[in-house]
Amino acid sequence: MLNEITENFYFSENEAKTYLAALELGRSRVSAIAKRAGLNRITAYEILKRLVQIGAANSALYGNIQTFTVAPPDILIQKMESRINIAKKLLPQLTAVNRTNEGKPSISYYDGVEGIRTLYEDSLTCKSKTIYNIANPQNLLRIIGDKFFEQYLKKRIRQKISVKVLMPDNAENKKYLHETTTALREIRYFDGNDFDLPNEIIIYDNKVAMLSFSSLIGVLVEDSDIAKSMLTMWKMGWKK
């Protein structure tokens, strides 16, 4: 259940633990929630304050004692749907603002598992409908999780974005061959013994995304010349 909450409600692991503890206990003191969640009191208190700010919890004083309770799951879903509807209304304005920066070189940094997931999902904005990838899927899945990747794959297929992947030639990666058509994926293998690949590079449009799974960071470079150079090097490997 903890994994389900972190992946679908955009909670960190500690936030999910705090939410579940408070949901089970009902209105309670911070100390009781912290104990049930297995966290120290200060950490639990800061998390509960954030949950209050996003409307996922509320606090009340009973005498001089501050207590907290969290919103039921159905209310959380309603709030998420409401935020999505608001975001959709703002989308035209945000898109207009973003267009003013189109073509300008930029570098963006992403931190942690959620940051890497966010960066990975950015490839779904691919206008050319083709993603060029150098990857070892086992390293990726260990970090972002199978369920997230399955959801990403469904979105990519739905948007008819194909991917061409260079990956190490091993038994685990051979299993992807049987789904090349259904997954809109073309694969070519290289010798993983000669060429070590701990991380991942994704090239699409004028962007190059570089993911470091050991450091849990991602870097997105937006520059047409850099993207062109990286794609040229990718094509060298693909042709070889």
C-alpha cells in the first residue's frame, strides 16, 4: 500500500507513512502519529504541516494540545481532480508563456526518484514522435519502478511516440525483443562487457536528458546543436 500511495498520490515515502498512520489513528497528537509512522516527532510535524497546506489534512486545538487528522482517500481524489481541472484552465496561458522561451538554450536539474520520473515523462512532449535512447532498462526500473514504467509506456504508445534503443546484449534485455511492434520500440544491442552503461541518455527534439541512477539526479539540456551532436554520436553506435 505504501508504494501505491507514493506512486499515485505523489507523496514521498515519509509523507505516505504519516498519512497512513494518521488515517488509521483518526484525530491524534503529533507524537502518536509519529510513533505509528516510525518517524521522529519533528519530521512528522513538518510533514503534517505540509499536508495541511495542500488540503490533505487539518489541525485543531483541544485545550492546549494540537491535533491532526487527514482527509479520507475519496476526498484526496476529489482534490486531485479539482487541481487537474484548474491546471487545464491555466494550460493555454502557461503554454503561451513557455513559447516565449522556445529555442533558448537551457539546463534544468532534477533530484531524487520523483525528479527522475518527471524528467523521464518530459520525453512524452516529443514533437518529432521519435525518441533515441541509450539505456540499460534494469538500472532504470530499479529506480523508477515497474508500475511507473508501465504507465509511461502506455502513454507513449497512446501518443504514437516510437523509441529506438541501444542497450547491452544480455539475457534480461533480450526479453524486450518480443514486444518491439506492440511497444513501438526498435532495439539494437551492444556488448555490455566492452561498454559499461550504468546510466541513461535520452535524445528527442532539441533536448538531451542524462540520468544518473547512483546519484539520483537528472540533467536536461535544451540546445539544438548539442542535441544534434548527441544524435549524430547515437547514430554512429546504431549504424555500427
